[in-house]
Amino acid sequence: MMDPMTLMLLSTAPAVLKVADALAQSLLLRARAQLARAEAAARVQGNKPAGGAQ
């Protein structure tokens, strides 16, 4: 039979996985938004060289 600490850790695993999944989804959404902003900024810049050179 397993000791009480092991049982407690096993019983919390689903909750830990849910939190980890929520954090991963949040990071993914943030990264996608940042990429979209960067792509939009690149389109606005058009064919101008990077760094503000004329």
C-alpha cells in the first residue's frame, strides 16, 4: 500500500495538469498576438530598410 504523501501527490496531479495547460494556452495566445503585431508592423513599414535607414 502507498503512503499518504504519495496518495496526496497522485490525487493533485489532475489539478496541476489543468493549471499547466492553462498557463501554456495563455503563453501560446500571447506569442501569437505578439507575432501578429510584428507582422502588422512589418507590413506598415513596407519596403523600408530595417533600423530606420533611409
